[in-house]
Amino acid sequence: MRCFLQHSAITTIILVIHPDDHQICENAIADFKKNLIIVEGGTTRQLSALYGLHALKDIKPDYVHIHDGARPFVESKLLEQIHTTVNHQEGVLPVLPISDTLKRVNNAHYVVETVPRTNFYSAQTPQCFPFALILAAHEKAIQSCKQNFTDDSAIAEWFGIPMRIIPGNPNNIKITWPEDLETAHSYLQKRAPMFPDIRTGNGYDVHSFVDGDYITLCGVKIPFTKKLNGHSDSDVALHALTDALLATQGAGDIGTHFPPSDPQWKNASSEIFLRHAVNIIKKAGGRIANVDITLIAEKPKISPYRHRMVTHLMNILTISADRISIKATTNEKLGFIGREEGIASLATATVIYPGEILK
């Protein structure tokens, strides 16, 4: 209804509704400022249209648009084209050419013939008419006991009102069957603004030093006089990042998916854990927007290896370098880290998941 409300030439809108829908309708239109009149419909579409026209008798507009509420996606461009085409002697009908092959069948459900589709069109609404003419046509149809018309242009044709066709809009679908709701939902998803579903997860890990000759951080081996103690390769950075990514899906932590009691993960590369978390996100339709890792250690120096770390994560996360932050700090000689007994890591991940339609 929004495009009708926004059109400057439309001054009054008649809403023809089922008697049981008064409260719903009144709540829906409470904030609209344009002149809106609620009318109860009849037992058929034809009678409902007539009752709506009767509600305009005192207003006596020059023209009237008659639109099916089952077509919720009418656009202002089509409405304007109809408005500029109509005149005092004829109506305007938006149509679409029929692309399917037409078959005529008998009552036994057998094909009788193929009907040439040349000059055949499917009719849409809104349909626009000179008000006085279409009102007279509707009243004459009821007086003549002609109550089997399926749209207002058919009544106009029967009454002798010329109907000019204009191109309709394929998006102006009619919701008739339950399956049409799926089509409507798909259209809304493409057209409507979306609430971005942005989620942030945090992770933390710490490992102590033992005797060794290198440590692994962000998948990069760094020569050192010690190594990190743990069940896998003890990559604190990837462990923290894995937990942060899993958090955006509420999917537990590394220990949930890769228990340290399981011998198959002994000395395993932490890249396995990280790729597992990435796959969980992808299956949920998520996109990793940004990751931020802070390494806390007195030694070794991290900065010489930072570029290699970023490059390694780019390949696993499939994101660009500007979306990966890796930084290091000391613990100012405080605590077990200050005593050079181990390394800790903090990680934050931001992931964007498919959003909800903005209503």
C-alpha cells in the first residue's frame, strides 16, 4: 500500500476487508495520514469491488485504481505509468505476455488442442478506470445477474469500456497458493534492507615453556631455546583464535572438538583445529570480517615473523591482510610471563552471518 500512499494524485484509499479483520486493519493504518476508509467486503470479489466503489460515491473522483491486496509488490513506477495513460473514455490494464505454451483440456483432463499464445496476456492490478464508467459497469453487471467476472477489466469489457494495455511488472506477483509465499519471501530477501548479523567471539590460551629448540605461533616456526608444552603443537595464538571463531557459533571450545585425552591429537598441527572452526562458520553462511591476536611474552621477539604469520592466516581464513591484526606485548616482567615461564594469547574474531529482513 505504500506506493499508493506516496502518490501525490491519490487522495483517498478504500480498504475492502473481511468483517473479522477490522482490528488488524485499524492497527496497521493507525499512523498513516492519507484519507483511509475501511469497508466490509462481500461474498465475492466482484461484490467487494462494488462496495468499495459505493464508498467513493460522495467523493466522486475522476479515476479509480482497483488493486488486489494479494499483489503486495506493486511499484510506484507502474502506478505512475497507469496514472499518465488513463483518460476519461478508457481504462488501463497492466499485462505480461504469456511465455508458456497454452493447452486447452477437456473434463477428462486430456489435451484437446494447443492454443496459439499470440496476443494472449496475463492481467495484473492495479487497473485504472474513469470512476463514473466503472461504477456504472459494476452496477449494471449486478442488475443483469452477471456475477462471474474474475477482475474489473472483464466487467469493463462487457460494459463496453475500452481497455488500453501497458507493460506490467514481473515482480508484481499474485499470492494465491502456499508456494507463492516462498516466491514472495525470496523477493523480499533481495529487495528489503537486512539487519547484519554481526557476531564477535573471544579466545584465550596459555602454555608454559619446556626445553626445546623452537616454538610455533600462528603456524610459523620460530627458533628459540625452549618450546611450548602441550598435547598438540601448543600454538597458543591459533588455539585462542580457534576458540574465538567457535564462539561466534556458540560451538564450545577446542577441547570440545579435539579432547586432549585423545591420542590422535598428540603433536597435531593447530592448523587442523583452526580449519575446523572456519568450516563450521562457512557451513552456517558466515564470513570472517576481522581477527585480532595479541601475543603476551617477554621472549622471543615476534615482530620479525609477523608478516609470515599474517600471510599464513590469510590462506587459512581466506581474508585479506588488512583484516588480520597480530601484535605482541610484554607483561612488564610481572607474573609467570614476566619470569619468562610461558606465553599467553588473546584473540578476537568478528564474523558476519546472513541477516534478518528489516521489517
